Amino acid sequence: MAPALIVARRELAGYFATPVAYVFIVIFLVLAGALTFAMGNFFSRGQADLQPFFAFVPWLFLFLVPALTMRLWAEERRLGTIELLLTLPLPQWQAVVGKFLAAWAFCGIALALTFPLWITVNLLGRPDNGVIVSGYLGCLMVAGAYLALGAAVSAMTKNQVIAFVLAVALCFLFAAAGSPVVTDFLSTRLPVLAEVARAISVSDRFGSFTRGIIAARDLVYFASFIGFFLFLNAVVLDHRKAD
Amino acid sequence: MGDRCLSALIEIERLTKRFGGFTAVDDVSFTVGRGEVLGFLGPNGAGKSTTMRMLAGFMPPTSGTARICGADVVDQPVAAKRNLGFLPEGAPTYPEMTVTGFLAFAGRIRGFKGSELDDRVAHAMLLTQLEGVRLQPIETLSKGFKRRVGLAQALLHDPPVLVLDEPTDGLDPNQKHEVRALIRRMAPEKAIIISTHILEEVGAVCTRAIIIANGRVVVDAPPSVLEEQGRSLDEVFRRLTLGATAEAA
């Protein structure tokens, strides 16, 4: 097994050995359900799809994912285990990737546990399950992007509160960049930046996934987003691991 | 894995570490050969842990380098770490893991699997007398047990080089005795560096002592030679380290 997978396996087991996993999953499911049914008019819309659910997931992740990543490196620093982990014979990037994969798999588990919603729409109507799968894939991509960003921020600071607030703010930047408020504002004043804002926006890309479109350029976008922040994470870690 | 190793298993060459304007380790050079147990002494903040961290490849040196079994810790970190068993300061472990789980994790990273992994873990627990608590989460253990879990992790792969930062800190006298006996038993095949505050330990297990003060090596001699220089090791240590501090100030 690759060292990254061994690290990921240990991390993932660590989530479930502490209350972190259960609190995260319960809060995620409660909020996802409440928002989908109460604010998303899941039933009264009269449509057999998961659009109301997908509409809220990126906003839930905006707060829940940084809560997951804020402790990623800070906890290793607090316990001193970072010194142990990084003196084991594994390339440093494998440790970075391993931690990321564990957090990503964990988000995948939380998403998978929303399956009753999927069962409900299939019982009530005949949804396009292809669109639903694509929507879930989109959710996973957004989670991956926020996780990679949050993990890199967590490598920068020892302070978990700073890591959380900074990660939320940066994730929000990428979530809001494509929204009409931002792009309209920019296109009247700085048209060049409006294009950039639309190009880096996470929500635009996520939107096409929820419509059932899995485009190569969107996958490339998320892959390079995740790749870039994991690389940044490794670089930052190399410079600040001993602080 | 010991075959390729040269007689000087640890080579430290002009190692220097600066934090801003503060020089924590200043041009330190020494080698440790097979069969040597080097006691690394010095007051708090003298640069012991920093030197060990650089040797373990955790902290990049500002200048100079270190080699473990010929592998440079900066250029070939993974190769160097394969031949190293390292007990970091404070013996950090993952608190939620069981003793077996933790040791198996370290073993898997080191490339052991299946029955060999189980044997390695069992043997390391035997050496450090951890069998009684093998399935307990580490956070429920006492300080002495936690230290021995860290030690077991360092011994798991029977490395030719051991770097132990305060291996007997927090142990009761019986456990200290056991760990020292263990170090003496392993000594002939390995190059071992232990840092310690306890001067009697140096006489008990070390074949050589280095005293470091303000990041510099002030003495490098066998403990018996050190003792001859004064009434006791304590007195010699005080004279050398206080002298160095006064000089720097």
C-alpha cells in the first residue's frame, strides 16, 4: 500500500475514534435535511429531483469543511505527532495527500448518508438518476476543493480559530466569485476581473454538475484547484513544520 | 539493511541552525560509529533537540548537513529515515489509537506487512514491556507507558541508528533501569544518540559524552575522562556549561 493510503487509513479511523466524525455527520445531515425540506420546498415543488438539496450543499460545506480542516495540521502540531509523522520514511507530499484523502473520503461518507433523499425521490416519482449522480459528483468536487484549500490554510497557522475563519473567507471568495452580485459589480467597473471571477468560481462549475453536465473542463478545473492547494500545502508545511 | 552501512553510521558536518538572529546550533560536527552510545548533554535550550531534529530530517539545517548510513538527510531524506529510529522530544503519539494500532501504523509506513508486521509489533512490545496494555488507547496510559510506546516505535524496524530524545524522562526507577539495560543490549550493533538531563545516565549507558552549550560542542570525551576532570560529573557539567554561557554573554 502506498504510504499516502496508510496515512489516510489512520486518519479516517482517527475521525471515527473521536466525536468529531459523529458531530460532523449529524449536523450535516440535520442541516441538509432541514434546508432541503423547509427552505427548498422539496415536496411542494412537485418535481422528482434533488435540486433543492444540491442548492444548499456548497453553502453547508462552506462552514463544515473548514471545521474539518482547521485541525488537520494544527492538531498534529499540538500533539507533536507532526515530528513523528514527518520523520517516518515517507515523502512529505504523501503525508499531505494522505491527510487530504482521508478528509475527502469522510466527506464522501457524509454525502452518501443522504441516500434517504435519493430513495424518497425514486419512490415518489421517476427522477433522472444520471443527473443525481452527476450532482453528487459535483458535491464531492466542491468538498475536495474546499478541503484542499482549508488544509493548506491549516498548515500556515497553529491557531485553529484563525485557520477556520481564514478558510471560510477564502472558500467564500471562490463560492461567491461567480454570483451575479459580484460579476455585475465587476463588469461595470473592472471588466477584466469579471471574466477572471467567473473563471475561478466554484459555484458556476458546480451548477453544471447539478444540471447533469460532467464537462472535462470542469473536472480539470477541480483537479487543478485541488492539486494547486495540495502543492501549496506541501510547500508551506516544509517551511513551517517546526514552528 | 545494515550491510551497506559504513562504520560511522551518523555523520554530522558543520551543522548550523539559525532562527532569525538567534543561533540555536552553531557549527556542530561529530560522528558516531557502530557500537557507540553517545550521551548528548547540555542545559535546556542549548540546542540538543534542535540538533536531533535536524539529524532526523524534521528541521532543515541553515547550513551544514548530516548523514545517516551515508544518506544525506537533506538530499535523500527517505533513505536516511529508513535507517533511523527516532524518539522525538516528549514521545508524541496519537492518543486515540491503541498501542498495537499505533505500532502497526509505523510498521506499515516502514513497509512491513502481514505476519512480519505482526512479529515486528509483538517484538517491539516485548522489548519495551508493553504487552499488558497492547489493546488500550494510548491516551489512557500513564506517562511512563506513553514514553515506552514512543520507544517501541523507534525500535520496531531494528534500525542501525537510534536517536532518542530523553528516553527515560517520566519513567520510574525500575523502568529507567530496564530502558538503560535495553540500550546497553542493543549498543554493539547500533550507533545510538541519547539526550538526557540525568548525568548518572551518562555513566550508566554511554561510551562517550558530548556537552553542548549555546549551540556549540564544549566537550567530546568518554564519561570516565570527564569524571576525572573534577569531583563529579555534576561539577564538571556545571563548570563547562556555565563557563560557556558567561563567555557568550
